[in-house]
Amino acid sequence: MTAFTKAQYIEEMVATRRKIHQMPEEGWTEFETSWLITERLRSLGLKPLLGLKVINPDAVMGRDPKLVAEAIERAKSHGVPQSFIDETEGYTGVVAVIDTGRPGPVTAFRADMDCVVVSESDSKDHVPTACGFASKHPGFMHACGHDSHSSIALEVCRWLVDHKDELKGKFKVLFQPAEEGVRGGNAMAASGIVDDCDYLIGGHVGTFAKLGEVGLMTGGFLASTKIDVHFHGRPSHAGSDPEKGRSALMAACAAAMMMQGIPRSGEGVTRIAVGKLNAGEGRNVTPVHADMQLEVRGATGEVNEYMVQNVRNIVEGVKRAYEVEGEIVKAGEATTLTVCPDLIDMVEEEAKKIEGVKRTFREDKPAGSEDCTVLIKRVVDHGGKAAYFMFGCNHHGHHRADFEIQDETSMPIGFEVFCRMAKRLNGI
């Protein structure tokens, strides 16, 4: 097999990104994406790991069996074979293993696969729409760049195979499901797939980095817990018997308002957001059901737990005050970033050598949350080192209908950072 030229790697990753962009799938439903990735890896002669080999079901959070079943049927209708669905055992997530056959470090690269629940812009000024590769799945969009992450990782796998004779040790390339809502990293980490890794590197397009910039994260990711709250009331006729009912809707509204008033911690930055509330049966029925989706974040695990405990206290108090039942379900979790300065230095040194990189910088201000932090912590806890970087694009903001990444110029920089680090850490 003849190695690709640089132009061919870029051409392939851009084409793949545009294909994946058209079939966005939310967390734990990425069966079409996993199938595409698996087929590409197998065409390289690799034997990717799937299903319970890379996912620990006991650590899975925020996975809706109904949505998974619907996604499986959709994937099959789009040509994904039942034999592949069987291989997944119902869980998305793929890991490619490239073993050089020579002693050396085990180096992991991590990419995520899932999309955001956002409807893509139909403006003629929006590049995916103008160029014909916009989302074909209404209400869903790759509005955070995970399509580019997976596409880059596939070409990194190709590069590793092409340059295997120049490398030592072993590589693991992780295609992680369900990053949105920080739901998939815990389950992949708990599978033990990175326990033998000496190094792990993750990256993300955009965020604070503009096109031609590479940012090295030295902190900033907030610990976070995603929480679902389900209130159960008692129905009654809202006109003739209002006193016989117990409103789950009013309980949820009271809880939401009280949560906004949780005192902020002097120990570090905190966040809380009630993002969704569905309740009620009809205008003349005392609402029996109310379902809330919310999240808390904190500068440290302890500060985040302070917010979680306050949410628990509020739910318990509202249950008593409104005489309703209620339950709390953890739907996702991430931790803060474990920093390994010497590996960050290496990534920055390699980034500065890349054509098109005009600036590198360090970043540690709050940047939301990322469940790659869980994989990073797992590697460090087992004696390894890890780093996380950003490769820039000129975007209008993540999770927006008009999110764009300039794929032909932004993706090659991310690709080259990974390839250079592979050579730096595992070169002969």
C-alpha cells in the first residue's frame, strides 16, 4: 500500500467530514457514524474494538433506550447491516488499535462522534447549506465540530498505518460516543481501554482558538454533573376539584426558581442551568408529571459537588412542600483537567512547526466542560500523561445553527498536531 500524500490526507478528511456532517446523530445513537468509522478502519487492515469491549454499561449515563432503538432502525434503513448492530451490542463507540510490533509507549488519541440537538441554518451564506452538505436529520446538527474530530482521527489512523515502519509501540485511537452532556467518557474510561496508556492527547476545533491558532489547555474545564429530575403529582379536575390534585408542574417551577438562587461558592466558579422542563397533560387537569433537565458546574470537584448537594436539598424540600414524589437521576459527569506541563510543552513545540500556525497560546479560563477529562484522569491515575489542545477556526459560536469550521484549512492543523505527536512520542 502506497502512503498518501499530505494533500490526499486532507482531501479524504474533508470529504469524510462533509459526509458525516449530513448524518448527525446525538449521543448513544451514533450507529451510522460508528459503521462508517468501522468500515474505514477495516479497509486499512485494522480490527476495531466495538461494543462492550470499549464501553462499560455500568458506567453509562444519559442513554435513552427508546432513542437508541429508533436510531438502530434508522441506521438499518440507511444501509447499516444487522450484523454490525449485533457487534455493537447496542452501544456506540469504536477504538482502533495500531500495534507496530516494536517495544515502545502506548499512545492514545481521542475524538468524539456525537452531534448537538440544533436545527442547521438554511441561509445561503451558511457554507454547508451553500455547498450541499447540510444536515439531513431535521433538528440535529454537528454544531460543535465533532464531525471534524472523527474525520481527522480516521486519517490519523491511515497515517499511522502508512508510517508504521517509522514508529514503535502501540496506538489506540478512541472514537468516543456521547460527549455532549458529558455522558460517554465515563463509560469508555470504565471499560479499562486506556489503563495501559502512557500518553493520551485530545483536541477540539474552535472554542477560544481562531483559524491559524493552536491553544493548549492548562485548566479551565469545569467539573460538571448533568441531572434529570422527575416529579410525580396527583391528577384532579382543575375546575371542580383543584384541592384534590398535587401539581408536578408547580413543584418543578418552584424548584427551578430556587435553584437559580443557590448561593455561589467563594471557593471557585460555579454554574447552574435548567435547560428543559416538560410538564402537564392539559389545561384543565392538575399536572401529574414534570421532567427537568439541568446541569451544575464548578471550578473543582468539591465546588461542583456543593452545587449538586444544593440541588438535592431543593428537590427534597419541594417534594415535601408540594406533596409530590420525585427522583433525581445523574445523566452525565465530567471532572476538571489534570495538567501535565511537560507534555503540553511538547504539543506546543510541535504545533509551532506546522505550516499555517500563526500563534500558539495557553488557556485556562472557564471553557465549559469536557468528558475527555475523565479519560485524561484515568490515564494519569494509572501513571501516564495527557494533554488537550484546541485548533482554531473562525466560528460564530458553538452549538449555534450557523456554526462553521473552514474545514479545508482548520482540520489539517489538528491532523498534523496528532501526527507530529505520534512521531515525537513513538518515533524510532
